[in-house]
Amino acid sequence: MARSELMIDLDALVANWRALAAASGNAEAGAVVKADAYGLGAATVAARLAREGAKKFFVAIAEEGIEVRHAVGPDPQIFVFGGHMAGDATVIRNADLIPMLNSAEQWQRHQAESAGRPFGIQLDSGMNRLGMEPAEWDSVKDAVLAANPVLVMSHLACADEPDHAMNAQQLAAFKAMTDGINAPRALSATGGILLGADYHFDVTRPGIGMYGAEPFVDAQPVAHLNIPVIQSRIVEAGETVGYGNSWTADKPTRVATIAAGYADGIIRAQSGKGKVYANGVACPILGRVSMDLIGIDITHLDHIPETVELLGKHQTVDQVATAAGTIGYEILTSLGNRYQRKYIGA
């Protein structure tokens, strides 16, 4: 069978979540499961975390919350980072979601369409992406607080760089906008958790570190991707491999063709730069990553492997990302739907 296997270790994911929860001190750790749990399956991931005690989940848009609600049951809170957009009222009500309102306009929409339903507030502490800036917040603050938001949050722009001055700047801005309010507060995702207690407030939002990636360097690997070898051949000196003749053999080389490509989320920028592993031995990618197939160098092996590992104990998502000139988030969220997915600990 030429179908690659993506094994998702939920026991490792839970261990990572528990470690980040412990690092959150007295704050309650939620779980970010947006983008289909960073590509690993929101329903399955959320269901396991709910069984482990997670009571707060975060998604990007209201539609993502439907699947998570079905998975976790009626009790956990599900927060929507995108807030209350036009047309969201029915989904918010039916799935019992909590929109994180990002503007005075969203606040007014929520009051008009979902008055009395729970809501949160997102503030812009300097990232200039989502949330109310100080002047806008001041214009609605009294009315909002009188309606009892269940969470007030902001988001750090540079938390993966602990020494970046922006972290302290945003912390000060967030405190200036929220000190003295009655509502629970949240500022930190994975990177912010690791910055220390000053950044924890009442709720934290473990995300990328829970899935086995930086900046949580002690994370256990969660995604394990094994790709079948379809064929191998000797490529003689002067012959080329793949589209565009982008790799030319300078000596006889045994090349294996493996059954995955950019249609499976293996980013094309890894062409000629990335590698896979056969029984722990690195095998360079040769030529271009194509839609369904990749050539790799196995000359140095004493056998032709049945499968090779792209992600797992020998290569993290961040190492793959470095070869592709990107970040671990993109590697995970790009994983395609052709893989045979297997869950450990579902």
C-alpha cells in the first residue's frame, strides 16, 4: 500500500498539556484547538483533553466550535478568537460558544443579536491584529464590564523571543487596560507561559507547545509521519532526478521514490534541502518535491527500507520547518488528508 501513515500520539499531547498547565502556576490552562487542532484532528484532540480535565477550548472561527462542542459535550467553555461576526448568532447559540469580541461594533452586534449570552473581550496590547485599542476600550468599558464578560484577553507578538522588549511593553499595556477589573484575564499562549508568572494572569492558552513544537523545547513529539518507499533505482553519474533536472548525480546513486508530496502538505521548499530518516539514518531529499512523490538518497544504506520517517523521534516539526524556511505551525497545519491517521490514546 502506498498510503503514508500519520500517527498522532495523544498520550504525548496530554503530557505536553499537563507540563504547560503546571508551568502556568495558579492560572487555569485551556487548550487551543483551532485549525483542526493544528492539523491533528480537533474532535479527537479536544475529546481526549476534556477527559483529562481541560475546561476551556479556543478556536478561530465560530464554525470550528461546532465540531469541538460535539466532541467535548455541554460543559466546557469554547471561545472564538474571531469574535461575533455577522451571521454568527445562530451558531453561537446552537453550539453554546463564547465569542471574544474584538471591537465596539462586535460588542453592539452581540448585544443586539445575543443579549444575555456569555462573551469575552479581546484587547489589542500592541500586536495590531485583533482586539480593541485603549481608546475604543475606554468608550465601551463600563457597559461591557457591567455585562460581566467571562474572559478578557490579549495576545503577545514576540513571546517566542523571551528577551524581546515587546513582551514587557505588551504586559504593561495589558495591565493598564485591565488592572482592577472583575473579569478573569488571559495574555499568554505557549510562549507567554514560558515567560513566567507575570504573564500568566487567570487563564493560559497552551497551543503549539502542546502539539510538540517550539518554543516549548521540552515537548514530546506528537506527530509521527511514515512514508512508504515505492521504488528504488541506480541513477548514474550525469543523470537527473525529478522535475526540472534540479538534481544531477555526480556518481552512481541509489535513489528511492517515496509516496508523498506537496499534496500531502510536504512543503515544496524542502526540495534539495530536507531529509527523511530510515531506521534513524538521515536520507537527503533529491530534486524537487512533487505532488505525490519525492526522491531520496539511500546510497549509504545497507538495505532498501519499506518506509521512511519525516516526522517523529528523529526529526521534529521545527527541524522540518527549518529545512523549508518556515515555522512548525505551517508544517503541522499543512498536513494533508490522504494520510492514514492513527491515534494513540484516543
